[in-house]
Amino acid sequence: MIIDFSKMQEQKFEHFKGGQGELAAKIFSDGKNKFLLAKLEPGSTVGVHMHKMNSEIIYIVDGVATVKYDNGPDEIVKQGEIHYCPQDHTHSVCNESTKTLTFFAVVPEHHQ
């Protein structure tokens, strides 16, 4: 199966997960997995949230993300690097830079 983000319409989410600004994303979901190609403009954030029934893998395509993971220190994730948030953990993604942050995320659902 090929998922072609170039043929998808971008959706915009204000204050995504309680964050600041706007998340713009192209999203594919089959009910078991979700794939996102997303952008955060400077100053925008994805709010702190817990992954109770899933996890999330975030690959930085372009830019630099500041990730708040659980109660630990901020993590700086650069182009070509991955942030992983396992099930039952919390995180937030922030764009504290002056450049648009582009990332690809995979959210697999876990069934108990």
C-alpha cells in the first residue's frame, strides 16, 4: 500500500492537544495506525498529552523540535532524528526555533 501525502488535503488544528498556535497536518488512518506529515510554525506547540492506548514515533524531516518527555529535561530533536513516546508516557512537541518544523509521525494503536 502506498500512502501519498502529496494527494491529501492539509488539515489545520488550533491549539492541538491544548498547545499553542496551529498544527497543520496531512493524516492517514486505517483505525489501527495513524500516519501524519505535520508542520508547526515558530512558537506553535502540540500540548502535553499521554499515550494510554498507543505510542508515537516522530521523525524530524526539517527543523528542530523541543520535546518535553514525561517530567525529564527538554529534549532537542534535530532533522534526521527520532523521538519515541512509548505507551503510558507523556510528551509535548514545541517549535521554539525561527523556522517551520516539519515532522512525520506514526501512532500505532495497542490492543490489550
